[in-house]
Amino acid sequence: MELKRVMEERHSCRAFSQRGVERDLLEELLRRAGRAPSALNLQPWEVTVVMGHELSRLTRRILKAHRERAVACTPGAVRPLPERFQRRRRESFGPLAQLLDENGQAMEAFVGEGSCGFYGAPVALILCVNRAFSRDRYLCLGAFTGYLVLAAHDLNLATCPVGLIASYGEEIQEQLNIPEDREVALGVALGYPDPASPLAAFATSRDPIDQYVRWFG
């Protein structure tokens, strides 16, 4: 698929088919993602692929913790956000809330429990970083994630990065035997989109570049 088309079409999917993803396709996806740039070529990302019964057990564990602790899905701001960011959030998720309301679903519950259940995807990728690294290496993990979601779209797979699951990192590490010196940074729901669900095709808008670009010279 043409790179421009991949970049324009990619969006986060929140409704997946239960069709499994072939092992060789997953390996090709992760190989492509591994071509992402990283400082000093450290390649600090580590991925745990979870499928089948193991994924069912993991999602039950995360959902149990979520229902007990009810961590909210928020922007994670440490001070009040400027209006332009609040506007983007309203414009992005207002239509989603309306779509969910039409189907009798509450936005907060859908996003919270949906995230913890990887939106029903047949594959979950758990992205970790060794705690020996500083937070700067999250930049490398971000590059890896960008390559991952674009490569997935090129392979006709759908993705949804899930940040909320990092709040339940201890439960995930215990369930998947991830060493304590790793930090769970991000989850990615992965699979084929559900063609029957409008939630699979829902895509957020993007601001024109004059909203985030400054020019000098």
C-alpha cells in the first residue's frame, strides 16, 4: 500500500473481528516495527504478544483491577490544559459519545472497560521498557509504536494503542511473568477490524498544520 495512503487512513479501531492473526503475519509486523529509529540504536522496546486463553485470563485480571480501582482515562495533564487541547478532545470524542449513546453505551464505561479488554481484539501487545533506561527512551518507544501502527494498517490489520493498561502494570507483570525490572508502558490491541461495527471505522479529525507549526526563516 502507498505510504501516503497508509498514513492518511490509519486510525484507532475499537471493534475487532474474532478472526485470529497468523503467526507469520505477526512476526512480519514486529520485524517492520523494529526498523524504527532509536537513540544510539539501543532499541529499548520489548514486546509480549498475548493471544487465545492467555489473553482471556489477562483481560479478566485487568478488568477486575479496574473495577476495584476505577482509574480514569484522562490526558494525564499536570496543570490545566490550554483551551486548544480541550477543544481537540471535545471535537474528537463528542461524535464517538453520540455514536455510543445511539447504541445504549456510556462513553466512560466503554473507554475504561474497553481499554482494559483491548476492545475485544484477538491479540494484545504489551510494550515494556527496561527500568535501567531514563524516561527519555520513551521517545524511542513512541517511534516504535508509530512504525507498528502504520505497518499494521499496511498489512490490513487494525490497531488501538491503549495507555490505560499501564495503570495496572503490576497485575500484568505478574500474570505474564514479566520481570520486575521492566516497566509496562503501553498496550496495543491488534486484529482484523469488525466490518459490521461502526466503531471499527470511527476516526478522529486532525487540525491543520497552522495549529501546531511555527516557521522561522
